[in-house]
Amino acid sequence: MKLTGLKVVDLSVFLPGPYVTQILADHGATVIKVESPHEGDPARSIGMGDGTASAFFWGVNRGKKSVALDLKTDDGKEALLRLCGDADVFIEAFRPGVMKRLGIDYEAIRTRNPKIVYCSISAFGQDGPYRDRPAHDLAVQALSGAQSLTVDARGMPTQSGIAIADISSGLQALAGILIGLFRARETGLGDYIDISMHEAVLSTFPNVLGPLFVASVQPVPSQERTTGGGAFYRIYETGDGRHIALGGQELKFCATLLEHFKRPDLIEFCRLPPGPGQAPVAKFLAERFRTQTLAEWDSELSTLNICYGPVKTLPEAFADPHLKSRDAILVDEKGRQHVAPVIRFLNEPACPDLNVPRLGEHTSTVFDSLPPTNGSSIL
């Protein structure tokens, strides 16, 4: 696999950091997950599971090695520094200042290992007025402005069903780590990466910033192209109380469906900007989609060259035959389901290890494999 031989030391918990290191592990990196010996990663027990781990935990920690260290002790800190001595990547997601107080910040680890790429993920970054402010995904989304764009029919902000701040910051961290590794390969020197979840959310906005950057005004979601203003980019209710999404606003797609519905007179409205100008089309489509069930619409629209999708439940989505044909859902020997690696190489593809580590399971074996410590008794 592409990353075989890469050693990653991971101090992160919950979602952003583990999401990053899961991708690295799936492609061959040895990921050593350092956990507190008292409770480990809190995600181990968040949500439903199989009695040994939660689905949340196994979804982003498969194939890793778990080492239990008490980093509040001198021996624990020294053991971590020793572990990092030959590592390529170090990742943590504590509040700014915590790592320095523990004596395992970038400067401390770089002294032992100049080539290490050290990545910190925090809510608001390592400096600035919000530096010490605690926050998880939802609060970060709110402060970024994301929820002002995700509104219900009354214009009230709603919670996203996915952890946008966590995942977007994880992907930015992954990109930063790989860029750092590329440079370190040439120079022999690593670097420090400061990832702000807050700014990672901002990075997902490029297609909605026109009103702000051009006119210094707040976008009105019901009138914007991708948040409800486009008749062909919105969700409609079907006759059985289910929903269907139209997701392609190019004129050719609009014309195809409106001609199919024998309403070519509405095509011209689709040339107008999103918002009130397209209201007649949206009104017609809303009425038309209520005349059949979701299954009936899915069968009918699948024959047309348009962008659409039935709004599926998770059980329906994960049972989709398309995903099955691509082996997108994996099942381990215990019957636990996993989302397969998304990055698919033609050569040296990912070969994920679906084993889920017990807390501290690999402490002894990991330290036994390290070079001797000149008689030191630290692990």
C-alpha cells in the first residue's frame, strides 16, 4: 500500500483527528493511538455498539494500535517522546496550550525528531481571541455562518445531519500532513500544522460567497442557487409523504423534465436568476411531485437525462445496489459494518485492517519493538 512504512502517533479523540489517521491507516500507515489508561477515547462508548466498542469508534479507529499512557506522569511523557523518536507524523486535537503544559508540544518533539510532521487540530486555531474557547462541531458551524445558510421553510437555522466542521477540518489536516511529508522527504525537516475547525468550515463556502464578497450582504437562502432559490435545486414532497431532490440546474436538464411534463412554456423561467423569477416552476413541480409516490417517481425519472435523487433513509442508502457493486460497505469477521476507503488507487489500493483495538492492547508490543533505551525502565 502507498503508506506502508509510515509511522503515525495519534493523540486525538472523538472525530476530526481519528478520521484523518483512519485514512492513513487504510492506506498502510502504522497508526499508534495513544489513549488515557483510565477511559481511553470517549468515542469508545458514544452511541450504539456491539458491547466491545461503539460503531462511532470502530468507524474511525480500525486497524490502529492502542497504547495506554498516563501523560500526566513523567514516565508517561518520556514514553511518548520515545515513541515519537522515529515517527513521521504526530497529531493531536487538544485545546491550545495543553500540549505545552504537558511538555509534549512541537518544540519538545522536534528536538527528538526534526523530521516529524506535527499537526494540531483545534476549534479556532492556536492564536486569536477565540484560542482558548471550548467548542465542538455545532458551535463552530454556528460561528462560521454555516447555519445561517441551512434553514427551514420559516428561515430558521437547522442542525446539519453531519459533522461538517469535524470532517472538513479532518480533510484539511490530511492534506496538510501529506504536503508536509512531501516536503520532509526532500529536506529531512518536518513542520508544524495549525488547523482551525472554524476556518475549515469557511473553506467550504466558495460557491455561496458572492453576496458577501461582492455586495457585503447576507445571502438569502431561499433566493440563492444552491439553497432553495433554484427550482431545479431543491427538495420536493411526494404523494406518500416522502421526498425527492432535483439537483441539476443546467438548462438542458430543466428542459428535459419540463418537456417530459408537457410544460415547455416554463423553460424560459429557468433562464432567470434563482429566487422569485423561478417561483412558477417551483410551484408547478411541487404540485406535480405530490401526484405520485417516491417509488413511482424514481422509476419514471430514472429513464430521463436529469439530475435527481430520492431522499433515502440510512438503511435504504446503505442497501443501495450501486454501493454493493463497488464493495463500498465492508463487513468484518464479527459482522460489524465499515465504510470502505473512499480513495481508490489503481495500483497499491487500500487494504483496510478491520480489527478494532482494545484500550491499551498494543502497549507492550509497540514499546518492545522500539530501540533500547540505554537501561531506562520506561516501557
